[in-house]
Amino acid sequence: MPMLREPPPAQLSLFDSAPPDPVWPAAPPAMSSTRPPPLAPPSAALAPAMQWEHPRANRALALEGHRVAYELRRARRRSIGFSVGVDGLAVSAPRWVTVADIESALRERGGWILRKLHEQRERRARLEAARIEWRVGGQLPFLGRPVQLVLDPQVVGAVLRGDDTPLGATRLHVGLPHDATAQQIRDAVQSWLQRQARRVFDERCAQLAPRLGVHVRRLALSSAATRWGSANANGSIRLHWRLVHFALPVIDYVAAHELAHLREMNHSPAFWDVVRSVVPDYEHARRLLDDAPLPAFD
């Protein structure tokens, strides 16, 4: 049977480099003790039977009692590859591999596929719940706290103000006319968030780098689709600007993670000891980052 190759998950990761694709049916590497505990078995999470439909589905099969309609693409490659994203299951296979062989391979990893489909459905629901409304009164998180949007033509750019109200609401006054479009509000707020991200990241790295005994040659903002941060042996690091949505302990964890790579370009026990030296409870911060939905920014 042809090899089945699973790509890295299509979601933001704390790791600064993509791990090599595992080749099935080889067993995946053991989970590190620093990682969150494994999820419940698919049978417990997915009962009763559910249906999964890719918007470009052209094939369907039953996996452990659940109907999965997937997109099958033929490509010039030597192995069967599959990915589970927000749209569902997508499969890429050599032209010479039969559909029977493809579906046999998928059934071998049926539990994994169903678990990932379930995770993606839950993730989509969290993202929908966190979707930002680009209008007066809309809210978005900034440094872990909700901020309400106000259009204020008298303001230049955007100004954050803590209002003297019983609830202590924090408002972002955006320098736009009251009839501004959602796109104009979105662009103005994103520009402000990126400026704040640069300021906060500079401050946190300036605090953490000396404690780790490293020197940052260059700090840049990232908007990568799959990584929260990255580090290069030449002393440069990149941090995703949307980390500014999270509270400082989470930002410190990601910053420390990347700064630690300037000493240990791996994820060995020695690396985690370096991270722990400045963020002793980094496991908690990591779980918060993994569990919190990233607000939909569109």
C-alpha cells in the first residue's frame, strides 16, 4: 500500500520551525511531558454519528460510523497526503493509486482524522464566537482585556482611553468619521494594533533577553499563517503581531520561547529549562494560548 503522509496541522503553532512530516503508519513521536494532555478518544468525542462535508468534496466514505465527504486531488507525488483544515478533509494522491487504496489508507488513520475534524469544527465555532464586528460598540481583546470601539473624528489615529464608568470600560477612540465603513475601521484598528505590538514586544524582549544572556539583533513583526514566532541563529526573531490580543504572561512566554532558541536551537529538555528560567509557569501560559480562540480579523 502506498505511504500515507500527513502534513503539519494548519494552525498557529508555538514552534519556530515546522517539524518534519510523519510518515504513516509509523507511530508518531511520544508526547513531551511539557505538552497538554492528549484529547479523549474520538469515539467519546464524536458520538453520536456525525457528518463532515468539504465544500469541494468529490468523494465520501464512512470512518468509524461517521460520513466524511472529502476533496480528492490527483498530483505528481510519490505518496498519499492528507490534511484537515477548516474546510474539512483534503487528500492528495498520485494518479496511479487506486481509490480503494486511498480509502484503505484513510481508514487506517480514521481515528486521527475524526479527531482533527472535530477539533476544527470546535475551532471554527470559537472563531465565530470571537469574530470582531467593525462598528461603533464592537469589541476586541487588547493585552487580554476587552476594548470597545468608538469613532471619534477629533482624534488623530487611535487613542486608548479608560472611561470613568462603573464597569471601568476601556475604549479605543478611532479617528474616523461616524459614517466610516467596516473596512476603514478594520484598517485603522489593525494599524494601531501593530504599532502597539511593536512597542510591547520591544519592551518585553528588552526585559527578557538580558536575563537569558542573549542579544537580539533584529525584532520583526510577523503575520505568518502557521507560527506565533520564529528565531534565527543570527540573532533575529519574529513575533506574530496578533499576540497583542493576549495578556502579558502569554506574550512573555512566546517571546521567551523564541529568545531561548538563540541559546538552544531545538526543543530539548535543555531548551525548556531555559524557557522555565524566565517563565516558570510557561505551561499555563501555553495552555491559555492553545485554548483561546484568535479573534477573526476579517
